Amino acid sequence: MKTYRAKPNELEQRWYIVDAAGVPLGRTAGKVARILQGKNKPTYTPHVDTGDFVVVINAAKVVLTGSKLTDKKYYRHTGWIGGLVTKSAQEMLDSKPNELIKIAVKGMLPKTTLGRAMLRKMKVHEGPCPEHGYEAQKAEVLDLNK
């Protein structure tokens, strides 16, 4: 029996809506990364983007356990000398909760062009977004508390 290898033209991509309210950041990022990679499907192939689209809502209500709100730091550099900018997780959650989830998911995806293509299939919204505009895609609601 031969090993099945998925081809890009025979893939069916679905849409999922993930509610991040009250769920720890790592658990949210881990589940979203698995769906983006396509590891939840039997047709998973490492060298083909077999993943689905994910819409994350309520990003501002994600939970960080322990003392991560104050101890966890996020770094970026402006490009200038001495331009290292440091923000705590609490500051990131207050100012850019979308970036907090994007950074966590990006760290769990492959560091290749395929991983960057997977990350582009994720949309993040701060609030509940009842009119998020994804009705045409027939998005399924995915419960992370299971």
C-alpha cells in the first residue's frame, strides 16, 4: 500500500470560529496552530498547506495563568541604536490583544514560507464581533473548553 500525499488542488478548506474568552493563551494558540497546519485531518501532509481558516474572537478576554501577566516580556527592536522596546503581557493585552495571540500562534507554526502562509489564514478580533462578516464561509464554532 502506498503512502497518501495530499495535493494542493484536491484540498477542501473549512472555516472555524474560536472563542478565546476565558481560555488560557497557550491552549488557544496550540489548538489554533493544529488547525492551521491541518494536523486535525487524516489528509495531513507536512509539505502541503492542508490547514483550515480560523477566526479568533474575544482576543481581549484571553487568560494568562500564574504571574505571566507581569513576568512575561515581549521584545521588539526599532532598528535604531538602543531601540529595544519591552512590554509586559499585561501591557500587550491592554494595547494589542490581537498581537498577543498572533505571536503565540506564530511561535507554534513552522518557521518557513509554508508557516507564514498558514499564519495568513488566521483572523483575530478583539471583541465578540457578532457581525464578523464570515457568514458566507459557513464557519463552524469550535469549543476549546472540551
